[in-house]
Amino acid sequence: MNSALRQLPNALTIARAAAGPIGAVLLVQSSQAVVESDAVRLGLLAVLVFISAALTDWLDGWLARRLNAESALGALLDPIADKCLVGGYLIAYCAISGFDAYLVLPVLVIVGRDVAVTALRFLRPSPGTLHVTLMAKTKTALQMVVTAAPFALIIIGLRDPALWYHYWIGAVWFLALLTAWSAWPYIKASLSK
């Protein structure tokens, strides 16, 4: 099998990690655009970047198995890429909200937990040996859904955030609690090394 083709899963993972900051910048620029057509164009680009990147979360793993290209590097990079994608957009939402404390606090919990678990992965004698748990996979899927929710709400016509913002903030708080709780298996595994 072509070695370049075998690198495709990791390339997709790295692209997903880069998509977080790129999409976040587009999202913030959309919110600051003076001309409505610019705001719509940048907002749609931010949506497309997020959706495309989120789809690679499934695609990179499927390709790695299909091409028999699973690797320790891929296993290490995959959750980091997810954290970059979701974290980038959540931080962008904080900036757009004017750093509303009701949003910033749960986002700090989410991003802080993700940084801590990533650090635990690297501090182990064999980096990357903390395997992703089913709880963490579920948490990541829910994070992607909640992160995409404002896009979906605006696309279906609910353009006034006053109609849904506080409900969405509640979902982000739920994610923060779930995210913090999902760190426990990693902490336990690290303590038992």
C-alpha cells in the first residue's frame, strides 16, 4: 500500500486540529462584520469548516482501520484534534458574547479539563497510552452537537439569540459538568501507573 495514502488519516486529524482556530477566527470576524453579506459569508465559512472538520473525526478513524494504518501517533493526535476544534469554537463564542461570565466559566472548565487530560497523556511513561474512554467519546460527540447548535438555530431561522441563548448556555454548563466528570477515569489511570 502507498505510504502516502497510509498517512491520510493522520493528515485529516491534523487538519481537524487546524480547523478549530481557523473556524474560530472566521466566526469572530463574522460577528464583527459591518456589512451583512460579509457576516453571512464568513459565518457560512465558519459553519462549513466546523462541519467538515467534525466529519473527519469519524473519517480519520475509519480510514486508519480500512488502510491498516492505525498508529500510536494517530491515537494520540485524535483527541487533541477534537479538543482544538471544539475549544476553538467555544472560545470564539466567548469572545462574541463579550466574555459573558455565564459562558466563560463552563468553557474554562471544558478547556481546562481538556488541557489537563492532554497533559496526563504526555506525562505518562509511554505517551499516548491513556486510551480514549467511551464516556469521553460520548462527551466529544455531545460537545460537537452543542457547539454546532447556534449554527443550526440560525440556519433554521432563529436569528435572534435572545430566543435561545440562555437555553444554549444551560447546555454548555451541562457539557462542562459532563466534561469534568469524564476526566475521572484518566486521573484514576494516571494515579495507578
